[in-house]
Amino acid sequence: MGDIGPTGDTGPTGDQGPIGDIGPTGDTGPTGDQGAIGDIGPTGDTGPTGDTGPIGDIGPTGDTGPTGDTGPIGDIGPTGDQGPTGDTGPTGDTGPAGAQGIQGIQGIQGPTGDQGEEGPTGPTGDTGPTGDTGPTGANGITPTQSARGSINTSGSTLDMEIDGMIIRVAYVSGTTFNISILPASTPVLIDLRRQSVNSSTITSTPQDNYTLSSTISISPNLNGSSNSITWIWFRIQNPSTLLWNEYEASIFISGSNSRASMWAYLVEANVSY
């Protein structure tokens, strides 16, 4: 046989013959290059929700957002039960002293104590200057008020009333007496000093700015057989006008209390202080 000649030109494609039977599958050829990505197809229906995955780690805290507007105040809730009493706190510092209160009225004078022993006579002092002459009494002789009688029996008394105050001498024994004062009806305001010479002993009792509302004793027991003399100087205020009258009174008792005399002189009248 001679050499194969050159391939002639391809003739025109003939009509396709009938499809033959499928031959056996050949071996898989190598993967070809990936073709160009085609257009995205329409979205398919959503598939069923999968199971919830595990909780992830907490992310970092974000920045604090701005404070919102304050909401309206809620209704006040019911009062709770009272809690237990707390411990007592420390004592505070002492506060400043308050203002001094007004002076109370003088209490009733207590009973006179026993007379002490007579002390030695002191040296005679220098003679003082002569005082001014006092005012003349109503007629220079007659006292403003007086009283006389006997107090030589148990329970006996003798009274002299002046401007709402009574001066009373009372029997103590056959040879002694004492002196008391009392209001005639309503309380009166007085200044008073009693001085007595009893044998050789001098005793004295003051009552200053004193509201006389009951009977009080103003002397110890005094001798009634001319062995004592008593003077009483006193002011007494008129409760209506608030003006003052001042008096000097004397008491002299003799004859074992059988002769008792009291008298008083007006020193000044209707005085304002």
C-alpha cells in the first residue's frame, strides 16, 4: 500500500443519523476550568428555623446613655412598722444658765430659838450727830391709835388695829408675854422692825417687803413686870391706792401682865416710793 495522502478538506456536514445506543460510561475526565458565575437566581423559600445556637460571650459594656427624664412621683406607700428604739446618744453639753426667777414671797417666820447667853458689854461708841427733828404728831400728845387692858390670865390677848394690820400681845405665863401680827381681813404688804429691851437684853426682828397673810410671831417671850419695853416701826401699803403710811408703835406691860398698854404715832401718810 502506498503512503496516506494529505487530508482533504472537510466536507459538508451530513444529516444527523439516528441516535445510537448509549455506550458505556467512559472514565471521568479531568475537571474543567470553572465557568463564569451565572446570574443569581431567584431567592428560594425560607427554610425552617434552625436550632438556637449556644449563647455567645458577653460583649464589652457600652457607654452609658444619657439620663432620661425623671418619671412622675409615685404614690406614698403605707407607713412601715416602727423600728426598734436606738441606743441612747451621749449627753449633750450643759446649756447656759437661765435667767434668775423672781423672788418668792417670804415664808412664815419659824419659832424663836432659845435666848443665848448674854455677851460682855462692849465699849461705848462715840456719840453720833443729832438727827433732824421728827414731824409733830396730831396734837403733839395724843397717839394716832392706842389700846390698853389686862392679859394676866391664860388665853388672854390685847389687840391694836392700824390700817388693816393687828398688833397682838398675848399671855404666856403670869410674868411673860409675846407679840404677834396678823392681817385684819385681807393680806397687806409691810416693812417692819421690832426692837425690845428685855431686862438687859436687846432683841430685834425685821420683816422687809413682807406680805402679811396670816398670824406670825415677831418676838421671844418678854417679861411683863415693867422689865421690858418694845418699839415697832412699820410701813403699811394701802392695797387700793398703793400709797404708804408709816407708824411708830410702843408696848409697855407691868404688874405681872395686869396693866398692858400699846400706842402708835403716825410718822407720814400717803407716801409713794
